[in-house]
Amino acid sequence: MEEIHIQTNSTEETMEIAKRIGEVIPPGTVLVLEGDLGAGKTTFTKGLAVGLGIKRVVNSPTFTIIKEYLGRLPLYHMDVYRLENREEELGFEEYFESDGITVVEWASNIKEQLPSSYIACTIHRIDEDTREIVVQSVGGENIDWIKEIIRNDNSISNGHV
Ligand code: ADP
Ligand code: MG
């Protein structure tokens, strides 16, 4: 599987890389965010939203499952943490198949309903301010454009592809 590793050393650095991704992310992309509580999934989504030109502040949608924001493209921010061990169909494919950007936190809870290809970002907490972000292409999803962002940006520390 194709993989990109990025290390960030602060909240702002994670926001910045996510913003750059949001600036060029292709319509219809599904982005799955994995990582423990406090890893930085919502922080990453906030940066992505800035890159999409969204003015509203993005907060964790834990109690609503899906929040929608409008920018250059719509952003559908899902947190399916509370759907553990539930089988019901909630119509996720409508979002996945749209031209908007769908971000899914705790996607392992809806594994069966995920599309055949997507980008998975796993955030590992190294210490208080350091995170390792592993970007993976699942099902043949193109991630070359993310490699380009890393290559062309000197402010991103320790990015390697
Ligand atoms: P999650 O959604 O994964 O539960 P949050 O994004 O809500 O996590 O919280 C991450 C916390 O870690 C925030 O308080 C953030 O400021 C802090 N943090 C510290 N360093 C980083 C970093 N390098 N990247 C992302 N978040 C960081
Ligand atoms: Mg969160």
C-alpha cells in the first residue's frame, strides 16, 4: 500500500498541512481519520476546512454524527464514534458519492459501509506536541498530489514519501 509519513511538531503545523491539503483536495474525496482520542483528528479537520475556504469554526460532531459546512466544496464531517456495534444503514453512501469532501472520524465503526477507495490518515501521538501522520491510499485512491504538497513545502518538517 502506498504511504506518506509526515511529522508535525505543533497543533499549528498539523493545521497548516491539513489546510494545504484542503486547498487542492479533489471533489468527491473521502478521507478517513484514525487515531486515539486527542490524537488530532478534529484539529486536522479544522485545518482542512480552512483550506476549503470555510469560515465557520469546525467543532467535533460527536453528538450529531454529521455536520455540514459550505466552502469551495461542501465538507461533510462525520464522527461515528457513537455508532459502535450498530448495524443500521444511515445513508452514508449519499455523502461518499457526492462531489463534496467527506471526513470520517472513527470510521472503523462503519467499516462495512465505507466506499471501495479512500484516503486514510492515521495520527499517532508521539508526545505532547509531536504527531506522526501516516497517509495511505486505500483501494487505489490517488495520493500523488499529497506527495507534491510535502515535496514543495519547506515548512513541513520531516515529511518523507
Ligand atoms: P481528536 O479529534 O483526535 O480526539 P483533537 O484534535 O480534538 O483530537 O485534539 C488534539 C489535541 O492535541 C488538541 O488539544 C491539540 O491542540 C493538541 N495537539 C498538540 N500537538 C498537536 C499536533 N502536533 N497536532 C495536532 N494536535 C496537537
Ligand atoms: Mg475528534
